[in-house]
Amino acid sequence: MSEDTLKKAIKSAEESKDKGDLITNKQDAIAQGLELVEKSAICMLGTNGDDGFPNIKAMLNLKHKGLKKIWFSTNTSSRRVQQIKKDNRACVYYVDEKNFKGLMLVGTIDILQDVESRKMLWMEGAEVYYPLGVEDPDYSVLCFTTKSGNYYHGLKNITFEIE
Amino acid sequence: MSEDTLKKAIKSAEESKDKGDLITNKQDAIAQGLELVEKSAICMLGTNGDDGFPNIKAMLNLKHKGLKKIWFSTNTSSRRVQQIKKDNRACVYYVDEKNFKGLMLVGTIDILQDVESRKMLWMEGAEVYYPLGVEDPDYSVLCFTTKSGNYYHGLKNITFEIE
């Protein structure tokens, strides 16, 4: 797998070099980053774990408002929620591995348990995760708020703030 | 995208519930985790970024030794290398988004610049990243060493140590 992976990456990097910069300014980076968010089924959530080690977990990409807010559904009893209660600094990462594009958003997370937020992300069948339904105390909504982001495509990457 | 994603996730979770536990012990988790590493083209590297915020970046999955060691190629001048110099605590994450499987490995990273390590990951064409070739001072090898891991499939996850 690895040789093939590197070959493809090199080919894509060479093509991106030939084409010139694929992202030239912050507006491009934000627009292309948003496109990546919109077509992603999952994203990776990074949190500060025990003993100062970073942790990563894949989350379903359920709802977002531009690049400023991203909502996740999770179990209140999960290790992730316990970590966020202690330290709400986080990052969210979206990747298109076929086209060598990636978006990292850095920000903070709020843990929500109000009925409105719970209903917003609920779907028929979600009892498989939260047996007691939409009011299950083990059902929490995470709301991530972006401070800054970094988008890359090929060899180029651009950092931006999100107001 | 989001409704469809959640539907698929619910269906997969229900199937996994019907089948019973897909991973029953640490040996299963390690074996299935290794399988995921072997078929992955990329993985996500988590590091401690500025101001205590976690950072994530996709890396090419080039070489590994079981689940104990993972090697990456990167630019010495990259933000990632500067972060690791200050704090070498890290995690590596592999995901199979179609089958709802994921592996998180937690450990530390060494930055290597010896000729042997450089040659180990080198490939014809890699000059697109490191124009001066295998001895380019801007070419570094990262060696990640695992302390512990967590593998999940469906609704079940298992944590293990790697000696």
C-alpha cells in the first residue's frame, strides 16, 4: 500500500505544482474548506486527553453553520465528554484523501443538553445510541465554535481566522 | 449529506448490535487494528499545538512495524516539526468510514535525520517535496512509538497497551 500511496501523492503534488497555486487567498481557502465540509460524511475531533496527550476520534458530520459552528451527537458517558468538561479546547479536521485536500478548524466546544439542541440532531432510529430517546440523559450535543482554520490543497496551505 | 450519514450509521450500529460483539478481547482489537493500518493510505496525526489546542493533520501511511512504530516523512520547516520539538506527545488515528471502524494510537514522536531513516522512506520523485534530494535538510522522518491504543467497530471499543 505504502509505495502506491507515495506515488499517487507525488503525482498529485507535481500536478499541483504545474497548475500553480490552487488556493491564492483566504477567501479561496474558506470557500474550498466549506465545500470539503459539505461533502464529508465524517470528520475527526481532536481533544486534550489524559496526561497531556492529544486524542482523536471520528465523528458523524451532522450539522454546521458555515465554518463557524459544528454540532455533534455523542454519549454523555463517553470518555470524550469527560475530557471536554476538563478542557474544552479542540480541533476538527476534514480530509479528502483522494485529492490531497484537508481542513483543520481550531476552537472550543460547549456541551449542550437543552431540548432544542437535542431535537435538532435527532433522527428516527437514534435509539440505537440513546435507548431512552431524545431525552435520554446519556445523549449530549457538542457545539464546536471555530477561532481559526488552515486549509491545504496539494503543496499549498493557508491559515485564516473565522469571525 | 448529514441525514444520509446518520441513517447509514444507525443501520450499521443496528447490524453490529444484531451480530453481537465484533471485538471481544484485546487480541481481536489489536489484530483488527493492524488490518486497518495495513489497508489505509493515510492516517491522522494529532499533536499539541499553540496555546494548548490540539492540532490534526493527515499524513501518508508509509511504513509501520506492527502497531508499535509508525514512520512519516515531513518537511523539517513545517509547523508540525516545530510543535513536536516543544512537545513530543502525539496520537495517530486510522479510520474506515464506510464500516465505522477506527483505531487511535497514543504515544510519542522522535524526529530523525540520519541517512538510514531518510533512505528508508525515500522514493523517486520525492524531490517534489524535498528539492535537494534524500539529504535535503528540509527532509525529516518522524518515528511514532505507541504506548496504548483504542480500537472500535460499531458500538464496541477496546483499549489496550502495546509493549
